[in-house]
Amino acid sequence: AQKLLPLVVNCRYDKVLMVTLCKILVLLTKPMSASAKTAGRLVIDVKSGKVEESVIEEQIVLRNNAIAQSELLMEYKKLFVRHSSHHYALQHKTHQAKQGEGMNGTGLLSIFTSLLAEPLSKTGTARTASDHHIIELILQLINNLLSITPINTFGSTEKSQYASQLHRELLI
């Protein structure tokens, strides 16, 4: 995703490329399955001796894989939120509001949502299957980014606060 986001900013007017990038980002940000979330929160019984060593090893691998997947998803969310275009938009939003100027659509999400203008301007039979597909893709990307939460905070206030802050920044 780190190499895809500069393409989003630099090729924002190439609709075909933007749709392709959106498809890739939707796949990369796909939410974790319920079983992966469960595996990431799994408490492994290593002391009682009631569980076979091979089962314990498999549980550890599953938990570590789920935690790694969660961390990767959080990194994708962070890349979106902390991307220079998002910060530029965030920093200048207050300045522009004071001066009565509108936003110029420099943030990553505003670039993707700008793809919605044409399909949403059509109604009824004028809206094609391609238009519906673009609408679904953009909404799915936004949904995926909003649903990313860490599974491995393990009671860490710092990690929970970081995740909450990242989520707030995405919403702004």
C-alpha cells in the first residue's frame, strides 16, 4: 500500500487506474475473519500439561499469524491517515475554514470519494453496472478502513489510545 498511495495522488484523474488501485486497496484492507480474530485473542494453556505440545505449537502459530494480520491492517490504516496528503488537507482545513475557502480535495479519501461524483449524479437506468461497481468499491474501501481495529492490545492503554487516535484522525 505504501507504493500505491503515491499513485493515487499523482494519477487521480486516470479513472481506470484509480478503480484498479481501489480494488487492490479493498483487498489489502479486507477485515479479518471472525476465526482469525478469535485466534488472535486466544489464551494458550502451556502450564497445565493437559494440552498436547503439537496443539500448543499450532495455537501459537495461529495466534501469531492473526496478530501479524491485525498489525498489518493497522499499518494500512496508518498509511492512509498519516499520508502527507491527508495531513496537508487536515492542516489546511482549519486555515481554509477561517478564510471561507472550501477544501480542494487533497486528502486520499477525498480523492477516492471524488470518483463517486459521476456515478452518483446519474439516476435510474442512466446509472450503469460500472457506476454501481465504482460506488460499491469506494464504499467498501471506506468500510474496510473504518472497521480496522487492533486485536492485540492485551490491556495496553497506550495501544488502545493509539488505535482510537488513528480512528479519529481517519474520520476527520
